[in-house]
Amino acid sequence: MEKTELTPRRVFEQFAAINKIPRPSKHEEKMIAYLKGFGERYGLATKVDATGNVLISKPATPGYEDRKTTVLQSHMDMVCDKLVDHEIDFMNDPIETYIEGDWLKANGTTLGADDGIGVAIELALLASDDIPHGPLECLFTVDEETGLTGAFGLEAGFMSGDMLINLDSEDEGQIFVSCAGGITTQAHFNFDREDPPAGQFFLKISLKGLYGGHSGDDINKKRANAIKLIARFLYTINEKYGLHLAYWNSGKMHNAIPRDGVAVFCVDADKKEEVKAAWNIFASDVEEEFHVTDTEIVFAMESAEAEKVMPQSISTNIIRALQALDNGILAMCQDEEIAWLVETSSNVASVQTADNSLTVVASQRSNVMSNLRNMANTVKAQFQLAGAVVEQGDGYPAWKMNPNSQLTQIVVDTYKELFKKAPVVLGIHAGLECGLFSERYPNMDMVSFGPTLRGVHTPDERLLIPTVQMVWDHLTAILKSIPKK
């Protein structure tokens, strides 16, 4: 099989360059410095706000000076996840990529195309001297993945554009004009560890190989959630035999469906064989239940070293809370034309145990803000009933569709002219920074699109190479069609 050519070359050269630069969420210092140096190298006005967002401005090409100013926007951070047995230091090591068929992938890690490919497209435009366009502002935001910090902290007046194109969508041919809002809920269970009762046997259970995915884009794909699976098993065993938890760790990112997890607990020694038998039955049941979406789940149970445990009442409260916790789709959109779109959902994203505490993170999303608050309160109440200390942020707003969007019409018309077919105009259940931009810049006309990505937020993240050329051709055609001021 011939290797797929990486075109447009100018975009993939930029992507290769930034994949050498560590850029985990909340640690984008090296990327900020790179972007500043890039702007200065090309003699372009470059500024950085107090939050770390970078704006590089490029004057119009001759003949396009009277066009409206267009903002192109991507986030510079990436989700850093890896296979369990893969060694990498995300703070220092580059992302290693390879081609498989029409897909660009990474070796054992996330690829960083979310949203590195958007960044690369912007940099390719800034470096070009043969693409006609009006005045351009290229905005690169920080920390989109773990809290939208960059969009929240964007200074008033930092941008001056009239239209904004967000390059953070993941299905070529789909034009997004609205997105869900979201709230993150953290529940803290605090305790003093104690010696296990006499006659206990310690067991360690683990899951890996789940498909996982983005908790917005993929919540409707019926994929298994490692935390919910472990909770199901522990709940059954606790109700039948009683147990003490020692620790439970699963999931990393608030916006990812957890793909693996491990828990250590103890039961009466004379019950260990019954628990082992129950695990085997459980594994068989889960394999059958998720035989379509998760075909490579690896179940493991082994004996573990004795250690101090959580009090049984705390163990029970944690297990019951995570058994009861709402997870998945809660409501679909009611409007007939978008009845296929998820309206409201919740995802239990991570469980992490420290010496004297266990913290659960869950994220709620909705395109309807009143339902978002209701869903977040429902999750909060479930944790409160279990005795947890609960924290919730203010969340981020939904981005409402503008039915009179001039930019949307331009995007649709240019797509039809280029590809002889109509794109799909729709909303997305994931969060986009456009929601926050719309609060600060209420008159800004916005759309979002991008090349096709799959497996985002997982080591299976991959970029469909031919769609990058399509997005590049589409974007450059749009820039030629931006109207006069």
C-alpha cells in the first residue's frame, strides 16, 4: 500500500513542528513562546494577554483591504493520554506520529490534532504569501481542555474581528453553529484510614482496553465507562458480602469517558472464592453487553497486599454514590429538526484516591441552560446524600445559533461550489469556546468546522489526512469571499 501523501504540505509541516513542543493543558509556556517567536519571525503584530492567549494579526493582501476582519481560532493545549505500558514524559518529549492508510496516528499516545491541526492551519496561513484574504487575526487560546481557562480569561477588546471561524470541530463537511454548555462537579470523600478487620483477604480488580472517547461527541455511542463498570461490581459485592475499599483510581480528564481503572478492596477471607467467581460472571456479562462498542476489554483480578483501608461506612457511601450516579444521555433535543442531537448528559470522568480522601469528577452538559443547572444539581444532590463535600464551578455557556448568520451562508455556499454537495449545518453536544466568545463579543458572527478526527482524548486519536486538504481549500475559499466592511 502506498503511503498517503501529507497535503497540504505547508499545514503538515507546521503540525510536525508543534508536535515537538510539549503543550499539556495548563502547561503551555513553551507553546506560547513558540507562537510569539513565530509572529515576530514573520514580522506580524503579536500580543499575549494575562491568561496566556496569543493573537497574531496579519494585514490584508492587496485588493482585500476593505474586507471585514476575520478571526481564526484554535486552542494550543492538548489532552495527554497514553497506553498503560507506553513510556513518555508529556512535559518534555515530542509526539511521535506515523501514517496508517489514510490516517495520521501517534505512537502510543494522543495525537494532539485536537486542536493542533487547527493551530497548524492558522500558522500555515500566517506564513503564506499566496493566499488572498482580508485582515486576519489568528487567536490561540490556552487550557481549553481542562476548563476553558483561555476563553474565560480573554480580555475585552483583545480581538477586533467581525467574524470568527473556530477550527476545533472533528467532522469534515459538518458546519457547527451552536454548542452545549457545561458544568464540572467534584465530590470529595474525606476519611481517616484504619486497619482492616481480622481475617480479611485483599483483591485488586482492573479494567483496561475500553474504547473511551470524548464525553460530549461520543456520549451517544453507548460506550462502556470504566468507573461505572467497577461501581457495578463493587456494589453487588458490597451488598452481598460487605467490603472495605483501600483505593480506587480510574480516568484522568474531566471531558473523557474513562477507558481503564483499578480498585483494591478486602472481603472476609472465606468469601474470596465467591467473589472471584462473581468477577468471572460479571466479566462475561459485560463482554456481552458491550460486544459492539467495546470489543477489547481486559478484565483482571489478583490478590493484593494488605494495607490500611477506608471505614466501611465511607466505602459503602462511595460505592452507592457511583452506582447511583447519572451517566450518559439524560435527554435528546425536542426540536424536530435536531431531534438526533443529545440535549443533556452527564459523564462520571475520574475517581482518584489520596491518603485520606477520594475525589470523583463528573461533567454535565446541555444545550438548554436551565436543564444544565438541573442536571448539575441532580448530580450534586446524589453526592451530598452520600456525605461528600461537593464543589461546582460556574460552568460555561451554550452557544446559541444565529439564524441570520452571514458567515454561515458564506461557508455553505463556498462548500457547495467547491465540492458540489451541501455541508451539514448543525449543533454539537460538546463544548466550544464560541459560547464564551459570544458572551464577550455578542455581535461577532461565528462558525466552527475542521478536518475529521476519531478517538480524540484517547491514544487511538487519529486524523483523516485527505480531509485536511478539503478544509484548507474550503477555508481559503471562504477568506476570498468575506464581504466588505
